[in-house]
Amino acid sequence: MTELGRMLLFFGVILVVAGLMLMLLGRANFPLGRLPGDIIYRGKHTTVYLPIVTSIVLSVVLSVLLYVISRFRH
């Protein structure tokens, strides 16, 4: 049970840090979510948003970050 509690706290802290970073990036006018290639369709009563390029950029950044962290752990 102790390990499960630690794991939940760890993921909670990561979520809080990620949320704070997104808030700060939003205030700094960083175009995350409004990059060229992100698809936005606005109909009469519907809005569909597909952040394709934003997803790719975040995937690459997180992959590099996790790679660097794993290299330092060994």
C-alpha cells in the first residue's frame, strides 16, 4: 500500500507541475495549441479541434526529456 501511495503522490505532483507550466506558457503567448497544422472546424453549433502538430511537438519534447532522464539514471 505504501508504494501505491507514493506512486499516486508522484503522479499528482507531475500533474500539478504540468498544469502550472501550461498556465505560464498561456500567459507568455506561446502558441501551443495554435500551431500551423492544428485543425479547427467551427460549424453552426459545433466546434471540432484536432491539435495534430501540437501533439507531435509535445511527443518529441517529452521523448527527448525522458531519454535524457533515463541516461542520467544509469
